Amino acid sequence: MKKGKLSLQAIIIIFVCIVVALSLGITDLIISKRITNSVEATQKEKALNIAKMIAFSPQVMGAFDGIVKKEEVEILTNQIKDKTHVHFIVVMDMKGIRLSHPDPSKVGKHFRGGDEGPVLHGKEYVSISKGTLGRSMRAFTPIKNSHGKQVGAVAVGISLENVTKAVHKGRMGIVIGTLIGILIGVIGAVGLARYIKKILLGLEPFAIAKLLEERSSMLQSVREGIIAIDKTGKITLVNRAASKLFKRAGLVENPLGMNIGEYLPEARLTHIIESGETELDQEQNLNGVTILVNSVPVVVGNEPLGAIASFRDKTEVQLLAEQLTGVRNYADALRAQAHEFRNKLHVILGLVRTEQYDTLANYVSETVNQRETEMSFVTKKIQDPVLAGFLIGKLSFARESGASLSFDCPSKLPMPASSEITHELITIIGNLLDNAMEAIAGSSNKKVDLRLDYAEDILTIEVKDTGMGMTKSLQNRILDKGFSTKGETRGFGLYLSAQAIERLEGEMIVSSKPGKGTNFAVYIPYKAEDERND
């Protein structure tokens, strides 16, 4: 944990405690106010009821009529005071002179407090005032005789200290409940904090935020497009490279929340979730933009949570492949030429040492003419320098291998309208020639013929060899991925050629018989650069 920052557990505990304390505190205030009002109302009602009971008692009414002795009123009021636990009960006449009082010495004296005026005018009410027994809540009720004439009044007092005690007693339950609630809140907060910490794998919020920022930065920085979905098929992640590629394809740049089936119908991410299998280097088409996709399921604890796909524009991959192919072809051509010229130098050295100078002159002349003729013919017929260099390298490699590779091109092959066509042609021709060279390895007559013929926007590629040939069953399987009669980790050359032909919307015909060699004929629509400009 960083210095100066509270842990998640501490934050949750503090927050929950504050919320619980505030909630219970506000509840305490509200309920306490109601309890105080209720207790005061109850005490007022109690005092009034006692005052009414005294005012309507026969002894009190008889005392004012002269029938009952006034001493009996004092006895009665004191008895009722003791039974009801009130502070005092005072009966007074219309002049405010007491007929009864808890202190007998106060009987016959004027009522104290100054709040008895309204009751002597027939009004019933409750007031708070200070008398001879201290501050008290006083209920006043007039006393009327049988004719309805007021003859006196009753004052019943309840000590304010007793009222306060009653209120305090009522609030104690709330305070205890509040403390218990806070304790339960603390325990719950600790449990909640530990549970959340467990879900977050023990990470603090700032650590999670840092991981999220780093993850986002990494995903946005990579050149490959990345898109992820959850197990329901909704898109949850799209990085910057993917958005740019979607924009080029005319799609919505930010499809977050959309269903992958509606946004990318050709995507197989939902299938990846269902099958749980990984798919690598799969081609998909996005409104004319071909991409290479690697898709993997996202599984946590044996439960599939979604799928993620990384992809890149195939054009970029092809450009890299062309660069690598060009370097490899250049290296192969140099190696073949080095071997070829080393052999020729050995011949020249032998003719010099044997002093056969006329033969030497003829040999050098033939070699130079052959080389110049070969290069001149290829570069004259093939205007694409990449393809021409590739073919020259293949011719040199064939001579180094001791095979006869003949090249024929009746018509000139113009520059293609797109560099992608060159890449595909190198894949097709290169794999067909490599396959033919391997086929004649065990043959006494090692000969391979390559013919390129361009006419009416159709390029015909023919590769013939004098190898052992193939049966019908082999011909039906040679284009399968990974199938080979030459051992493991083979069987990809002709498969890649077939894929390239399919991308160029071409067609390949294979004819072969055991012991008669093999002939591959490929027909491809070929758009020249001039036609594109037109």
C-alpha cells in the first residue's frame, strides 16, 4: 500500500460506520423528539384527568356547598396524590385560597405561581410555572356546583424533573439500539471489506486503477487490431488499431456494446466461446479489406467468459512477406550463382593449366552469351522486376541442382495492377517449381518446363516435370493442408498455391500418370497496370 493512502478495508469500514452512525443519529433525533412530545402529552393528559376527577368528586363539590368538611378535601387530595404519584393537588376557591396542599401549613394561603388566573375565569389548560414546590407542569380545571356556577378550581402539578426522567427513560432504549446498530454496522463493514478484498484478489483500488491504465495503454499501443466479446456476444473491447481498420472498411469505429453477430457477421468469436478451441491465421473479409485473424477463448476457472481476437491487414503481412521473400530469393540466387561460377572457374582453371586456350575462349564466350541471353530474355518478357528476379534465381538454382529448367514466355507479361498479384504469383510459381524439382530428384531425366502465357487478361502458368507422376488418389489429396508423401512438417506448398489461386479467382488443373510425369496448368485473371490506370 502506498504511503498516505488508506486501504480499501479501512475506507469501507469508516464509510459504513459514518453512514450507520448518521442514519441512527438522525433516527434517534426524530424518535426522541416524538417520545418527548408523547411523554409530555401523556403527562398533561394524566394531570388534566386527575384534575377533572377531583373537580367532579362529591367530597370537593360538597365542601363548597358546606355539606362536607374542608379537611376531608385535603385528605382526599393527598390520598389521590400518593396513588397517582403526582407532585401536588391543590383545591382553591374563587379567590385563589388553598383548601388543600401537600404541606398542611400552606392550606388557607394564596396559590403561588401566577398562572392560576385563567382557570378562575372558567378556562381549562396546562402551564409550566414555579411554585412553593419548585417548577412543575400544572393542569388547571374549574370546579362548578350543581347549578353550573364556578365555585373554585383544581390544580394538579407534575414535577418537571419527573417529566424529564420519563423522557430520558424512553430515550435510553433508542440509545442502546443505536449503539447495537453501530456495532452491527462495524461487524458488517469488516465482513464486507474482506469479501470485496477477496473478490479483488487482494488488490487495492489504486493498484487496480494502475493495472487498468497499463492494460489500456498496452492494448492501444500494439499495431494489431484487438476486439473482445463477453459470453453473451457483446463487444467489450476495441483498441485503436482495430478502430482504424474498421473505419477503412466502412464500419462503425466504436462498436462497444454491440452484438458481434450484427457488427461482424463473418467473425467466429461466438463459435470460439462454444467450442473452446483456438483458431490461428484465419482469413476474413471486412467489406473488401482482407485480414488475418487469431482467435482464442477467454477462460477463467474452467468457465468461458468470452473470446478475444487479434488481427492485421493482410496487405501489411504480404508486404513483409514480399520483403522476406525478396531477400530469400536474392540470397538463393547469389548462392546458386556463386556455386555455378565456382564450377565454371574450375573449368577455366583446368583449361588454362592444360593450355587449351582455344577451347577456353569458346567456353567463356558460350558462358557469357548464355548468361546474357537468359537474363535478357527474362527481363524482356517479364516487366515486373520482382518476378523477373525471382525467375532468374530459380533458373540459377536449377542449374546448381543439376536439373534442366527451361523457361518460355511467348508474350510479354506487363506490370500487374497491384503488388498483391506479384506476391501471389511468386507463391504459386515458387511452390509449383519447388514441387517439380523434388519430383525429378530420383529421375534419370531431370527436366522441368515453365511456361507463362498472357493473353486477353488471362495468365496461363504451366509447370511440367519428368518425375515419377502420381496416381488418381494422390492427385485428389495433394492440395490438402499438411498432406505429403515426403514426411512430417511438409505438405503446405501446394496448399498455399491453391489458396493463392483461389484469392485471385483462378483455376488449377492437374494431370499426371505414374511414370509419365506431372503437369500443373493454372489460369488466372491478370489485370495489367495500364488497364488499372485506364
